[in-house]
Amino acid sequence: MTTADIFIALPMMLLAVGALLALLIGAVTRDDRIVVIIGVATTLGSALWLMQTPPALIAPALGLSASGMSRLFGGFFALLAAGVLSLSAGYNRERGITGEEYTATLLFATFGMLALSSATNLLTLFLGLEAMSFGFYILVAIDLKRAASGETGLKYLLPGALSAAFLAFGIALIYCVSGTLSIHEAVQLTLTVGRPNPVALAGWGCLLAGIAFKLSLVPAHLWTPDVYQGAPAPVTAFLSGGSKGAAILLLLFLLPQAADATILRIPLWGFAVLSMLVGNLAALLQNRVRRLLAYSSIAQMGYVVIALISGTGGGHKAAAYYAIAYGVMSLAAFGAIAALERSGSGETLDDYRGAGFRHPFASGVLLLALFSLAGIPPTTGFTGKFLIFTAAIRSGEIALAVIGILLAAVSLFYYLRVAVTLYSKSSSIHAGARPNYPEYLVLTAASTAILLLGLFPNALIRLLSHLLP
Amino acid sequence: MNHMPLLTLLLLLPLAGALLMIPLSGRERLARRLALSIALLETLLACSAWFCRGNQLSSAAPKGFFLFTDSPWIDSVGIRYTLGMDGISLLLVILTALVTVIAMLVSWRSINERVSLHYLLLLAMESGIIGVFLSLDLFLFYLFWELMLIPMFFLIAIWGHGRNIYSAIKFFLYTLFGSLLMLLAIIGIYLIHGSQSGSYSFGLAALTGTQLSPAAGLWLYAAFLLAFAVKFPIVPLHTWLPDAHTDAPTAGSVILAGLLLKTGAYGLIRFGYPLFPEAARTLTPFVIVLAVAGIIYASWIAFAQKDMKRLVAYSSVGHMGFVAMGIAVWTPVALSGAVLQMVNHGLTTAALFAMVGMLDERTHTRQIEDYGGLWGKIPLFSSFFVLFAMASAGLPGLNNFVGEFLILAGSFKEVPAATILAFVGVILPLVYTVRLIQEVIFQEERRTLPMPDLTTRELLLLISLALCDIYIGMHPAPLLDILKAPVALLTGGAP
């Protein structure tokens, strides 16, 4: 192992050590606080490490690299994990989710994300994605005291396993055609100019089907509402913000390498339109906030797919921007929901009635997140949608842009419905617990990020144009 | 001379004030006074801009502007922070500051819950509207264009009455639906200009003169027109307005009618026509037909209203039809008339909504049939009511007359038939206004209602509006002078 290998692998090793340490601590003390502190410390540590690693290192033996993208997204996922862990402390105590395995599993999932974001070959990519998913299979079902928990876990596990099989088979077929696992060459050789090899096409079909599940694109979206509803709120935040971001990143590693990706346009087009249509229309009918946000997330991923289709017009940049934006929005939205639920709020829209006056802070954050999801300026959601539509029009996808923007107008209705509910009159004056300090900290950071990325996106856009030319 | 601080200050002062309101929840008196002082300070600032109109700017600034500021913002996609003030913006910014003060005074007593939030929203909205009137970068403009909707949405949803949630959502959906298509059109013209010139920019000055194929120009302009027409509102896109007005709190109605409706007209003047002159000319007959139809239709509907607020709301639709016509004709006289009429309508309608709100506050009813005989009981109120109602109906010597006259005079040569029809639209408001005055003020009392006369606060507010109305009605020359240069530049003549 050379120094370069260690340099690159260190953030992952740090997470793995942190996870093991968390498990071992459990033998000494039952105080979950120490475990959480270890978790937050290791995630922040690896985020810091990623930011200061010298760029463009490659560790061929490990199939890892410290490219700009991997450092940006690895750091982002690690920070997201730190935020989620801090939120979980109070939430889990309230819900009676005890034990060090929560923190350890979350760290393992983050480990998977980091491995994925620094992968240079298809195998590492797959292993990273599955390590992450494996963590989530456990996390979504970790609330053992609730009967719905097991059902949630199973609903995520079964389609997840199917998608893993599709992904593995797709990668195998692509390997079969190209004879290499290196991402760049494998993609170049399979998505060629002119008519691609049918076996390679079958491989790409399987790959897209697998990713569609991870991104919950219609028609592979059926697990989403139940899992968003059933998982603990901080886990949902991580699932929504982190795992989807990782899946977008995976596509961003693959698609820009293609010599000619037009062959994928038709399936992606279908995914985009169906996801926006089904997600936005189904969200209109929801009465539970989390299910509503689940359908909204399906729709949001449709917009990301628009960006991926419009690669020639700068869409890859837009997709990367939106992945980060959506991560921040998810953290804010589900973090706020976690804070509201911890203080005793139910999950239907009726329970949220008047929450804006009982819990001004958490509701304010939720409101901001909703406006951002709806794409209203000056939030990051607006800037993201703006970049996506600009890319779409520039690459000639005008029909897609018009469909997208009309459905965005539809989506306003359900976001506003929640917003209004938060600030409508209610008879309940039960205030419940105030937010705790970690919640204040994380939610303030997330809201600040929503506004800063919306008002001053210049630095991030520049960085992304540099990384994804 | 660098005048950047004044425009930026105008934009940010209300926003800073809004942020100050956050820690003041529960301290109602302080919140009220602080908000009012900030709004008054903003009015002073806005008026101080009046004295900058002699400024000579460097050649970098677009012609006709006497205050201008420009700095890079999101330069990776060509978005700049460009603000500019010419005569049109100046009048509308002063109007904005004034109407916001009025809205605050009107809600002084009637808002008693969540006071600081209420003032926060009013101040945030003021910032958004001023931003719309000052932006010279399309992206920046769009940002403020949407930003000003959110406070209004919450004003209606939280403090409104009746079916306020329904109305708030209807208002938001209508206006945003149009705006989203405009966003696509903004991106469209940005890309077309970028691919032609090689430099991507959202600046109005850069985008003006982009070569567009007729079809592209028409589509893009149609998207802009849709967004502006909803705000205007031009019949048949007006249906959100009566609902929003009826269910909004008084302060909301005052700002909605006084200011938000003007943003649509302003957008058409500042962006719609200059960016797409050919498409605008193609669609002119269409807009004129809709405008005239709106004038007559809205006045017709206003006859049938039993609720005073709804009546004033429909009269707004009619008056804005005149503005639409003045803009569509696009001659110097008609355009100055249209801008002046925007100011006039803002002042008069704000006053009428404020007065209906005062009645509602006292008696908790807005039905015309519940009133009568106010002249004998509250003479002060009644005389102001008659004054503003007559101003709204276009009585010579009061402000609306000047605007309507200029619009009609400027249009007659271009579109005689439409002007004659619109002239009917001048008479119709007189009829329903006289009916309103007769039934509410002069007819004998129908129900005994508790009715104290105006308080000092209300009196002050009405006097200030009345002075503006009479001044503009008697001596509109200074305002028209200010409008001369920008209007001449817009319509293509020499200033």
C-alpha cells in the first residue's frame, strides 16, 4: 500500500473505525450520547480530510481516486451524515430507539457512499452502492417497537435486492462487452457513436432499471411512500438526501463518459415524464405529510433526470447541483419533521394545523424547505430548477422543459397546502418539547445552506463547471 | 457620482426591517412603531430620489436612467445585480412606499394577533415590490416578482376571512402559473441572445435588440404577456382578484390593489414591449380588444355587487383595463397616461379599500344593503368617501380623470373604434359609483350600527391620500415632466 492509497482510503477507514468503535463502546457503557459523539466526530473528521486531500490522486489497487467530484460529494455525504446523527440523538431517545447499532449502521452506510463517490471502476461503484443500501435496509427498520417497522424494512429490502441483482447483471454485461471494469473505458466502449452492441444495450437497460429503483423513478417507485412513512424521520432525511444523491452521482460518473448517450435518451425521457407526472399528481391526494414528501421526491427525481438527459447543454452540472440542493432540502424538511414529531406532533396534515405558532422554529424551517422544493426564489431549489431548465432548453428538450414547468406549477398546490396548514388556526395549544440544541444547530445550518446556495450559487456552479466540463 | 447606495438602500431597508421583526413577537407596540418608522423612513428615501433626477450618469448606464447600479452577482451564468431608476420607476417606488405606510396605518388596530409577523410580511413585500420596480436584470426581476407573492399569500391565508385559504391558494396558483412560463421565456431569450452574441447575459440592456424569428418572438412574448396579464388582471384572467380581495385583510387589499396590480403593467412597459417590439405590435389588437372588453365587462359586473369590497375590486379590473389599453397603443401620450393612471389608481383604490376596511372594522359588515345615512352620522368619513369614490369614477379635477383623459386622447388616433367603446367605460363607473354613494352615504339609515367617526390616525391617512389625489388632479405637470423622457425613449422618439 502506498501513501497515496492510504491518503485516499483514510476517510473511509476513519468511518469504518468509528463504526467499530461505536459497536465496542456498547460493551462498556449504555450511554448513547458517547456513541453519537463518536459518530459525529468521525463523519466530520472524514469530511475535513476530504476537503484537504491533495486532488487527482488515484489508487489503482483499491479502485479509488480522490477526484474533485469524489471529494466534493464525499465531503457532502459525510456532512449530511453528521447532521442526521445529531438530529437522531433526541429523536431516538423520544422514540425509544436505543443501542449503538444505530450509529454504527449509519456510519457504515456513509462508508458506502464515500466508497461510491471515490470509485474508479464499476466494481467499486457497485460495492459502494450496495454497502450503502445494506446500511439503509437495517436503518429503515430499526424502530423495533413499532409494528410497521418490519413491514417498512421488507418493503425496502425486497425491491432493493431485485435492483441490486439488476445492477450486478448490468455491470456484468457491460464488462462482458468492454472487457474492462474501469468506468471511463467501459462506458466509452459500450455507448459508442453509431449502433451499440445489443449485449451492451441490455447491460445498460439493466443498469438503468437498477438505478431507477434507487432514485425511485416511476415505475420503480412503489416502495417510496411506505418507506418514507415508516422509517424514523432522520433516517428518511438521510435516505432521501443521501442515498438519492449517491445514485445521481453514480449516473454522473457514467453518463458524461459516454461517446454518445443518445440511445439512453428514450428510456430516460420516459422516466422523467412519468416520475414528474405520477409524483406530482399523487402528492396532491396525500393527507400525510411524509407520504406527500415521498411523492414530491419522486417528482423531484424526475427533474434530475431532465438534467441528465440534457447533458449536452450543461445538464450534468445542473444534476450535480440539484443533488446537493436536494440533499440540503431533505435534511431541512425531514429534520424539521423529526423535531415536530419529537415534540408530539402526529403525521397527518390535520396534526400540523397551527404548528407554525406552537413550534415556530421547526415550522419555519419546514416552510423554507417546502418553498425550496416548490422552486420559489431565493432558495436553492429555485436555482437548481433554473439550471435544469436552462440546460434542457439549451440542448433542445423544449417539450420536456414545458411539461416539467407545468407540473411544477401543479406541485405548488400541495406544497402550499402544507404551508397553509402550518399557519392556520387550530384549537390545539399543546406546545410539547422545544427543539434541542443539535436540532437548532443542524436546522439552522440547513436553512442557511438553502438560502446561501440560492442567493450565491456562483462558487458551487463554478466548481461544478470545472469538475464536469 | 456613485449612487449605488440609494437604490440598494431602498431595496434592503424594508427587508432589514422585516428581519428586525423576528425577535419582536409578543411585543406588539414596539413592533408596530418600529415597522411604521421604517416604512416612513423608506418613504423619505423614496422621495429623496426625486431630487436625483438631474443626475448625469456615465455612458455605461442605459439612457433615461438617473440612478443606476450594476455589479456582478452570479457571473458564471451571466446574472448581474443591476438596478436602475428612471421616471417611471421613481413614481412607482414612491407610490409603493406611500401605500405601504397606508397599509400599516390601516391595520393598526384591526390586527391584534401575531402582530410582528404581520408587519414582517408587509415590509418583506415592500422590498419585493420595490425590487420589481428597480430591477434591470431579468433574473433579478423574476426573483422579486415571485418573492413578493409569498408575503401576500400568507397575509390572506393567516389574517383573511371567509374562504381565505381557498382564495390565497387561488391567488398564488394563478399568478405563479403565468410566471413559470415567463421563466421559460426568460431562459429562452437568454439562450437565443447568448448563442447569437457569444456572451450570455440576463441584462435588459443586452437582451434588447436580440434578433428573434417572428415565431420565436411571438411565443416568448406570449409567455411574458400571460404572466403580466394575470397580474394586471386582464379579463378573462381576472377571476382570482375578486376572491383574493374579498377574503384578504384590509392591509392586504390595499397593497394588492395599490401595488401588486401595477407590477404587471410595469413589467409590460419595462420588459414586454422593449424586448419583443415586433411580437408586441402583432398582438396589440388582441390586447386592446381584451382591455376594452375588460373595461366594460368589469364595470357591468360591478353593478351587481352587494359587497362593497367586491365592488371596488371589480372597479379595479375596469380601471386596469384602461392602463392595459394605454400601454397597448404605445404612443407617448397614451403611455404617459397609463403610467400616471397606475399611480392614480394605486392612490384611489388604496383609499377606497382602506375606507371599506374602516367601515368593516366598525360594523363587521360590508354589505351595501346594511348601510345608509352615513352622511348624517359620520360626516367626516362620508365626505372623504365621496371624494375618493368620485375620484375613482373620474371626476374632472381629481387624479383619475387626468390619466383616463390622456389614455383616451393618446389612443383615439390609433384605434378610434376601441377608444369610443372605452369611453363608454368611463361613464359606467360613474353610474355604479353614484349608486354606491347614494345607497351608503345618502339614503336613509337601514340598520342601526355602532358608528364612531374617523380617528386621528384614519384622518391623517385619508388626508395624505386626498392631498395626493387633488394635487395630481389639479397640477399633473411635474409628474408628466418626469415621465416625458423615459416614455419618449420607450416609444422610440427623442426625449
